[in-house]
Amino acid sequence: SMLDVAKMLRKSLGPRASRAPRWELPDWAVRVAAKFSPKVRESLPGLGVKRRPLNEKAIRELDWKPRPAEETIAETGERLVGLGFLGS
């Protein structure tokens, strides 16, 4: 989830990730907001849906070796800091 990504960023970047979210809006709050915002309304079909991307085909057919998510997220966060998109 995006909250898990935010937790990983706070763990790897420390204070530089201070603006990473610490909580998620409950589904009911999103549904209420959707009544007033077309942009929020677009997210309604995905509420409550757990997505688990599969990479078995890429591993099998391309001999791909994925990197651990934590490592990838930490390095992406470091790069975003270097580019000035996150706190320094």
C-alpha cells in the first residue's frame, strides 16, 4: 500500500521523509469526499481492492531477478531528494 511505501521512506530517509503520509483516509471518508470532487470519485472503483502485482512471467521468460521492494523504494527516495523533490 502507499502507506507501507511511506513507512519505508521514513525508515530509510529519516527526517527527509517527514512529509510522507502517516495515515490513510478510511473508505467512508473517501466516499463522502467523492460526492463533492470528480477527481476523488475516480478512485471509488479501487476502494477496498487489494492488488498484488505478479512478476512470475517476467522472472520465468526474461530470467529477471527483481530487487527487494525496500531497497528499490529507499534508492528511489534518495534520488528524489537529490533531484529536490523531497526535503534535503
